[in-house]
Amino acid sequence: MTYAIERLVEAGIVTIDPARSFGAPIFVRGGARVEDVTSRLDADERIRDVAAEFGVPVEDIIEYIAAHLVERLRDAVGIDDDH
């Protein structure tokens, strides 16, 4: 599990449940797979449009983006989970 997903699970924004979406991370509110939402964002779709389509609050998507950026920065400077 990635740093970002761990933080989002701890915050109650994302869940991982083998009985739902075959254990893929999903947003708690809206139930969309994180991968589906992020692929739309990667295609330069607007956050509000993606949120509306998947029923995921804009704030939850922004929290995902923030956690993902922190993860990338941690990787860039060599911070591991032990620090």
C-alpha cells in the first residue's frame, strides 16, 4: 500500500475492502475506484466534473491529490516510512 493510500485510509477518505472492487482502493463517499478518478484527472478533466460524475466530494479528491504529492516529495528526498 502506498504512503498516500495509507494516509487516506487512516483519514477515512479511502477504503480497501476485498468485497468491494476486488480490493482496489475506493473513495468512501461515492464508492468510485481511486484509479478511475485519477485516470480522469490525468486526462486533464476538471476536478469538479470528475467529482460530479463519480459522486466523490471535491474535497476528497483534493485530499487525494495532496497526499499523492506528499508521497512524491517524500520519494524525491528519500524519506521512508521509518522517519
